[in-house]
Amino acid sequence: MRDSFVGPFTIIQLIGKNEVEVKLTEEFLKKHPVFPGSLVKPYFQTEEDKFPYRKKSPTPPEIFEMEDSPGSVKKIIKARKIRLNGNNQRQYLVRFKNQMAEKDK
């Protein structure tokens, strides 16, 4: 399969109402440098530039393995299933034996 779009290329000039001349890289020098405007789209350096008003996802809570836990689990407060990196995972909100109820969030 070929890429739908390649580039980015610098636009040298607009020709008429619907054509652009671009400065091609060495790889494309055998191609004609004038293209219909309908085949040209703006280049955005990052996703943030492309979607400046997109809300950022909240940072997930810190996950630690049981070896790093502050003690043994006293009670499972909440459980949920989530999809993370294409895999279904279970997450648990727990209260440890040495933890006060005010820490439950």
C-alpha cells in the first residue's frame, strides 16, 4: 500500500485558482511539481497543533504492584474494568489495614 499523503513540501507559488507548485525533495524530483489544490492539505507538526482545543485526558492514578504496597488489603472499595492499550484490565480501589477511611478516593 502507498501512503495517501507524503511530505511536507514547501509551496513555491499558487498557479491559478486551483493549483500549487511545490518544492520537491530529491526522492520526488522525477515528478511534476504542480498539483491540484484539492490534493494539498496543511501540515501540522504535532497533534496539539492540529487540535489546539482538544481536552487533555486526565492523568491516570498511580498504579503500583503488590510488592510495593503499604501493607495488606483490608477491603476492596471499588472495582472497574477498563481497556488499556488494547487489553481489558481490572482496577481496584482498596483500603489497606493501616489506612484510614479518609484516604478513600
